[in-house]
Amino acid sequence: MPSGITLDELRKLCKDETIQLTDHARLRCQERGLRYSDLKAAVLNGEIIEQYPSDYPYPSCLVLGTSVAGRQIHVVCGIGSGRLWLITAYIPDPAKWAPDLKTRKESAR
């Protein structure tokens, strides 16, 4: 994995007092039936599958993890100003992701 955010960094900041949920994440999670606890669980048990070092205002990454109910989800999160920013989350679409849910299908790019 290229340099960027590490799982250790994510997990260290994955506490209620340091997590910041963006308005976008709140809205999307409401639409998609995902809860804050699902995002937190996914970050704590997941793995980083993509890095976005040029994202603004903070570098971010894509995590594949498991929700509280055991469903695999993707969470985009960033680190900045001593906080873990939960940017968005979704259920990976099999039309866009390979069966491992870690690899984007070529046609989806």
C-alpha cells in the first residue's frame, strides 16, 4: 500500500470524542440505512483499500469493513486537525466492484 493514512492512525482516532461526521455522511447514511455505529465498526475492523492523498481539505482513504450487523460497507474517511472525518459510507455495488469488494471493475472507472 502506498504511503498515506495507516490503519493505526484511523483506529487511534476512532473514538466518539475525535470522530467528526460530515453533513454529507449524515445525509447519505440516513438514505442508505447505515448508522454511526456501523461506520465506527467498519473503521475499527476494516482495511484500507484506496488512498486519496490529494483530497481537500485533508487526505482521505477508502475503508472496506463490516457493519454492526455483519454487512460489508465502504467508508471514506480522512484525518486532519486531530480528528477522524467520516466523509461518506455506502454498500458497495457489485456492478462497480469485483467480488472481493476491494477492486474497482474497469467499466466502473
